[in-house]
Amino acid sequence: MSVLVAITGRDNTKLIAKMQSQLPNIRIEQLDDCQDFAGVEFVLAWNAPTSLWQKLPNLKAVSSFGAGVDSIDLSLLPKDVEIVRIVDEQLATDMAEYVLTHVLAQKLRLKEYYIKQQQSEWKPKRAYKYNQVSMLGFGELGRASAHSLVSNGFKVNAWSRTPKKSTIATLYHGDEGLTDMLAQTDYLVCLLPLTSSTEEIINKQLLEQLPEHAVIINVARGEHIVEADLLDALNNQRLRGATLDVFASEPLPSEHPYWLHPGITLTPHCAALSDLDSVIKQIADNILRLKAGEPLINCINKQQGY
Ligand code: NDP
Ligand code: OXD
């Protein structure tokens, strides 16, 4: 059995060395140097080329290198191949900190002051009183973010696909639930996985259901947003602002209108960056489980796509 690291767009030397030290008896190959595709049973993938999957007749499991699995085209994989993802406490803590920070930054109008600072303009204004945060997605990261928001005095609503119970948030599900939640939203935080049901969910129709003072915080995937609809809502004062960490095209192209938009705060997909050691521990655990014929951890539901 061998493991293939198919992560494109970064230097994997350190990652492979760390994996190899945890798995001394397992052959780990890099995509570019792989000599024996037929021996590969486990792939660690992030933006792997779509042509890869057909070269792997003995593939048994694929692990995403992140929490999201959207960089793997599930339709190209045989039905019996397991897909696993990263579920990590530190990742959830980091995401919760990012979400709280940016909700507070929007409440305290920090972007306005950064712009005024550049013009040496002294103009204090009261912080907004708005305190209702609505989460699109109430999974590992949505729940962690909700906890930290509630501990800091925010009221939290959350929308998921299936009905749930929670002692900290008011919960909604389904299309009707979404409409009800949007009307009571000051800050809309997107923490959905990217699937065919959630792609372009933040569109004109959704934005029109938000109060005009609302703010979008997207920390999931850029493809959740119809960019032209977001810009239109911001330019016509139907939305107060947006904090964006993720983009349909990354790195965000230098000519993109988001960069200089006064209503947009952006960060370079850094809301929650995986800690290499903790991620490798999970991946190594799954590789050893596969080798021993044991059930893998953090499997996704392939039908749902997350
Ligand atoms: P989970 O799978 O744990 O949670 C997903 C949530 O979304 C669940 O509550 C699920 O509902 C809900 N959901 C899925 N589909 C729908 C739908 N059609 N309608 C309504 N609700 C839906 O994911 P995580 O919390 O671990 O991660 C979320 C995403 O965050 C990742 O997929 C990734 O894209 C992004 N991410 C971004 C990072 C960054 O740095 N910016 C870092 C890490 C992740 P239900 O509970 O009913 O299943
Ligand atoms: C992830 C990410 O999915 O970094 O883990 O976006």
C-alpha cells in the first residue's frame, strides 16, 4: 500500500517529511514523482488534477487536506472510495476567533476609521447597537463560532439543512427557515460547505431579504456569493458592508473590484489555517486505520457532498 500526496500550489517537502516520520513503514509519494500509481490506496488531496483519479485502480480512500472537500470532484471517484476531511479543535477555535473579531469590527465601524485615518479625518461615531448574528451552516465551525459570539453578548440564529437542537442559538432549516432567519439578521456569517445546493446561495434574492444595515461575513467559499449581486447591493446601500476571506478565484486577481471597495474588508483565506502537526496526526491515523481494515474517522456523506 502507498500514499500519494496530491496537493498542488504549495511546497509539500515539510509535510511529507513529517508524515513519513509518523508513518515510517508506509511509502509516501509526491504527485510529480509518482512511479507506481497502481500501488496507491490513499490520496491526500487539495486541488488535485481531475485526470489523476482514473490512474488509480486500487484507490480506497481520499483525505482532503482541509475541512472542505469541494476541491475533490466526487463524481469522478468510484462509489466505494471513502472521503475524509479535517475536523480539528484548533481550526474551530481559530475560526470562532476570526468570526467574533470581524463581527465586532463591523459593529465598531473599524473599516470607516481606517479609511478616515488615511485622510487624517477625526470623526468619532457611536458603535452600532446591532447584535443579531445569523449563521448559514451550524456544523463544526458554525457551532464553535456561535459559542464565542454568545459568550460575548451576541444573539445567534443558525440555519442548517436538517433540524437540530441547541441551547445557545435559535435554529432554522429549509427554505422557509432561511427566509425567517434573514429578516432577523444584522450580521450574516456563511459557514456552509460548497455543494450544488449552496453554490451562489448569497444572491440578489437572498440579499433583498436582509435589512439594509446588514453585513455579510463569508468565511466558507467564494462560490457561495454571486459577486455582481453583492457589489450591486453594496453600491446601492442595500447592504452596509462585507468581510470576505474566501474568493472564487484565489489569490484574488489584482484588478478585482473587491480590493478597493470601501464597503469590503478582505483577508487572504486565513480565517482558520490548519496546524500542520495536528492535521498530520489525523491523516496518519486514517492511513493506519485503512491499513488495518478499521473504519476511518471524519468521513463525509458522499451523497450530500459534505
Ligand atoms: P460541517 O460539515 O461540519 O457543517 C456544515 C453545516 O452546513 C451543517 O450544519 C449543515 O447542515 C449545513 N449545510 C450543508 N448544506 C446545507 C444546505 N443545503 N442548507 C442548509 N444548511 C446546509 O462543516 P464545517 O463547519 O467543518 O466547515 C464549513 C466550511 O468552512 C467548509 O466546508 C469550508 O468550505 C470552510 N472553511 C473555511 C476556512 C477558512 O479559512 N476560511 C477554514 C476551514 C473551513 P446539517 O447540520 O443539517 O448537515
Ligand atoms: C479548509 C480551508 O477547508 O482551509 O480547511 O478552507
